[in-house]
Amino acid sequence: MSKREQMRRDIQRKISQINMERRELELPHNPYDQEQRECLSIEQGDREALKRALAEKRTGTMTGKLADDPLRSAKNIGIVILTLASRAAIRGGMDPETSFTIEDAYAQQMEKLQTEEEVDRVAREAEFYYTAEVAKLRQARRDDDLTARCKTYIQQHIQEPPLRLNGIAKAFRLSTDYLSAHFSQITGVPLKEYILQAKVRQAADLLRYTDYPINVISSYLSFSSQSHFGQVFRKYMGITPKIYRNKYKE
């Protein structure tokens, strides 16, 4: 008998032995659906759902025996928990390399521990850490979506007087303070300044590709006066509207 065949026989014998022991002692594994709820909680960045999943009364009485030594078995189980959590985090939007690095760090920390209780505590801490990081990523995606929608709104209403922060905030049913702070944090540009920049970009296109008089462009974009338009345009473009048109008109 080859070594490979012997190994297969040994594994099959061990499977049968474990099955018999668990049935005799009534020690089933913890249910698969409970494990799935844990993973889904991490994937969705839902801390409260994870707490509920971990607090469930389980029909099983054992998580598994992955080594004869109890501490080694606990560490192996901890590594399994880390692996499941890291993959759930990736499904939730985490960069794989980041997720694997977190997994490595917690696994290395587990190897230093001396009790099964410490290992279990660190494994659960890792699950909550992954959950919190996924929650941040999901919030960032929502924030990016808000910023994109805000930019679209500005572009669509750029010629309407007056296009101001409070009007935009009202359109999105947000407070002016929240919208202003959020937009500035994401883009690095205050919302009021972005509105002016958008108007200047639109003005530059009109100066370059149309024959509309400068005063008409100023009025179209709802500047308070042609003089004010000239000041704002020069602030962002470095030259006056007239010079810009003469230089770039096609």
C-alpha cells in the first residue's frame, strides 16, 4: 500500500471515529447557519448583528477539535475564525491585501497566548475589528455617492439664481453644516468654493466655444455683476475673461 493510500485510510478511519464519538456523547458541531450569520454581519459591517449572532443559544456544544492538545486546538479554531472573517470582510469591500494583513497580525498574536480563553477572546476581537473596518468602508462609499450627487446637482442647476449652500442642503434634506463639512472632507474643497469653480469652468467653455458676450455669460451664470464675474474668473484662471477668450477662442 502506498503512503498516499495509507493516509487516505487513516483519514477515513479518523472521520468514522470522530463521528461515532460525537454521536455517542451527543456532541454535534455548532450549526452552520449560525456561522453564516456571523460572516454576514462582518460582510455588512453590522456590529449589533454580530453581537446577536455570537450571543445566540447554539444547538451544538462544540466548535470542533482540531488538535489533541486543547490549546493548540483552540488556536487552530481561532485561525479558522480569522480566515472566515477576513473573507467576509473582502466580500464587504475590504481590499484583500489589507484583509490578509489583519489576519496575519491576529494569527501571530494568537500564537503568543497561553490559555484557550485568551485565544477565543482575541478571535472575537478580530471579528469586531473587521466589522468596524467594513462599516467605515461602507460609510465612505455612501459619502462618495453623496458627493457625486451633489456635484451633479450643481452642474444641473449652475445657471439658476441663487445656487447656494442652503438650497443644495435643502434639496438633499441635510443640514448645511453637515453637507458643507462632508463635502469639504471628501473633496478637500469648501462647497461654496466648488460652486464658484464650477461656474468658472462653465464660463471658460462658453468663452471658448460660443460667441456670447461676456456680460451675457456673466448673467447666465447668475453672477451679481460683470465686475464680480471678472474678479472670480481671474482668481481661478489667472487672467480676465476677455484675455481668456482672445487667447483660446476656437
